[in-house]
Amino acid sequence: MIEVFIIDDHPMVVAGIQALLNHSEVVRICGAAHDAGTALEMLGTSTAQVVLVDINLPDMNGIDLCVLMRKEFPKLKILGLSTFKERSYITRMMEAGASGYLLKNASKEELEDAVVAANKGRAYLSMEVAATLAVAQSVPSAIPMLTAREKEVLHLIAEGLTNQEIADKLFISILTVDSHRKNLLAKFGVKNTAAMIKTALELRLIAF
Amino acid sequence: MIEVFIIDDHPMVVAGIQALLNHSEVVRICGAAHDAGTALEMLGTSTAQVVLVDINLPDMNGIDLCVLMRKEFPKLKILGLSTFKERSYITRMMEAGASGYLLKNASKEELEDAVVAANKGRAYLSMEVAATLAVAQSVPSAIPMLTAREKEVLHLIAEGLTNQEIADKLFISILTVDSHRKNLLAKFGVKNTAAMIKTALELRLIAF
DNA sequence: TTTCATCTCCCGTAAAAAGGGGATTTTATC
DNA sequence: GATAAAATCCCCTTTTTACGGGAGATGAAA
């Protein structure tokens, strides 16, 4: 029996996965948490071999949690879980060390297959996910690697703050903000703020 | 017993709702469909009093489906169901004639309460949803009424074009583009492009 | 026919942002 | 302690936006 732990803040989804895997002969749900914090605690004393992680958690995003879990529990296999088949999400999740990525419209069979594959150390992607990735490869829309400070500045730009206001808020010179902004535009490969905000939102580097 | 029909393309969610309402003494699941088309067919011969409708369906969006169902089955009570607590979505769903709006992180109790309230003809909103709406009211971020030309300009701004480039593309003076831009900023109630693009995307006035 | 919204164009000023260099100091890593 | 990456600050120029006012043409609805 492969033991699975669920991290998802939607009771319906947790109950759904439990219901779907209830009569499985290979997989067993051994626990669930509704946020990253309690999940990390519970995993310390858990015997789970595979975790199902929702991408959107109340206290942390799935990618960061993935990185944390890889450090703390290296043997644990991680399966991403989300409603969205967005290139950026999927690739980032896989880069963060996930063994696979499932959409929430996955069937019982897909779910079971994914867990089994992950447990064997193999990667698993839903059919639809694999398809989007195939398309994604032909149109490589790379995700800019932003530094912490750049992300911070990007957020404030998106809020509508001017360089001066950002400088005041971060207690740095406006010249520095200007530099960050310059670097951001370069990394995004765009020539003005409007396009940058659009692609940043598209790539989920910022949220509404 | 209130009979509930579920329209959602995520097997986990359908199974989850069923599991959550399984032992309920007031609510009973009487059927489910994974897309709008089959749902409309099945509802014709269904005895359901309440429908739970996911906002994102493969063949139609929840708002349009809501309007359709209101026409075809006026007695049916509709509850929107979604992961997102976006003002625009919620209000539009309610305007389309829904009796309520539930988040997918609703608890068993919330779910049951919502169905009961809807069946009695009362509106129901999840706690979180009500909170976001309350915030929305205090900060009236109504959806700006944009003219056709303004939408056109907004799109081109989002693409990263400058006023000059937009003027060339639309065969109008740069001064005109400037005016449209001014009016856009005013209508959005923001003071620069970055904030405008963000809210425009949030309100779905433009897409990625 | 008048009113109203929309689209168009105009003036002028001030403030931001974009673009092109550079340089110095932290900070983390090897 | 050397290396590299990040964060900080600097100068200069040009372009683009933002913001304050208008004002005429057109077409549709009242």
C-alpha cells in the first residue's frame, strides 16, 4: 500500500480524493492538511511516501513548499495539484523537484497512476498537462529569474507606485529603484511597464 | 430532502461534494454532469431543486450557463462554485440570476447551509465571499464602462505599444490617443499604466 | 431639434520612465 | 580569501506619460 498525504485547503477536494481512492488496492490516504505550516509539522511524524500538494495554499505557494519539502523530506515524492494547466506553473513545479503534476479534473485512474508512478520514482503528467508542455516547448516563453528585491519592486510597480514612492517605501534611493526597473524590463524582454505587468501576471510572478 | 445536481468537470470535486453531503439529512445529490451541454439535457428530466455550477466549465462559462438555466428552468435555484473570490466573477454571477456563490474551500456546513438557503429562495454567500464583496462596496471598484475605442486603445497599451505607435496603428493623432489614455486612467481611478493594466486584467476587461 | 456620448484634435507644463553607460558595497558560496 | 551575484548608488539624455485645461464634428436617442 502506498501511503498518500494530501495538502489542500479545499475540503471538497480532500474529500473527493479520499472518496476516489477509497476502494483502491494500492493507495491509501494517511492524512491531510489544509495549509503548508501544519503539513510540514504533520509530515515529520508521517509514514507517507507520496504527497499531493495544491498549488494555491493559504500560507505559501506550492512551489516554495515543494522546495522546502525536498530539503526536509528528501525521500518524499511530490505531486503537484491544480486547476490550471499553465506552462509556467507546471514547469516551475517540476523544477522545484516535483515528481508530477495533476489537474483537478483528473480521473480516478489518472490519480492512481500518478501516485504509483511517483512512488516508483517516475515522473507523471496528466495527458492534458503533457500536451500543454509539448506546445510550450515549441514556444519557449522562459520565466525570468527575478531576485528577491526585483520581485519586491515589481509588486510595488504593479500597485501603481512611482519610482520615488517605491524608493521611500523601501528606504533606498530612487536611482536604485530605477536600476531594478531597468533590469526588470530587460529580464522580461519588454520595453515598457504595461507589457511587463501583463506578462508578469500571465506568468503568475505577481497576483491580483 | 432537497435534491441537488452538480455541474463540474472535476471528478475530485464532484466526489468531494458527494462525500461531504453523503450523510446529510436534508440534502441529497441526485445527479451530476461534467459539462454545460449534458447538464442542460439531464436537467430536463431531473427533479433537482438546486444546482451547483462550477464557474469554469469546458464548454461554457458559468455566467452564460446561469442565464440559460434561468430561462429554461425558472424554478431551479443556482449556486455558483469556484476557487476564486474575484469580485467581478461573483457580482456577474449574481447578476445572471444565481442564488449564491460558494468557494471550493467551503466546509460541509457552509455547503449545506447554502443549499438550504437557496432552496428557500434566500441568497447565500460564503463568509469569505461576503467579506470581499463588503470590501468591494466600501471601495467601489465598479467595472468601468469603456467605449469601443477605449477598449481598443487599452488593448494596444497592454501589448506594450506607445501612444505614437497606437496612433499610427489606428490612423489617428497621438493627441487623440493621449485623450483616450487620460480617460482610461480616470475611469479606472488609477494614476498610471501599471495599475491600470493590473486592474484591467483583474476585471477581465483584457485577457492575456 | 436638442441633448448627449463618443471620437476627434489641440495647448502647455511637469513628472516619470526608458536607455545608455558606470561604480561601489554587501552577501553568500566555494 | 577569492569569486560571483545581488543590491546599492551615480550621471546624462531622450522619450513617454500624466495632468490641467479646452473645443469641434458626428451620430444616435430623446
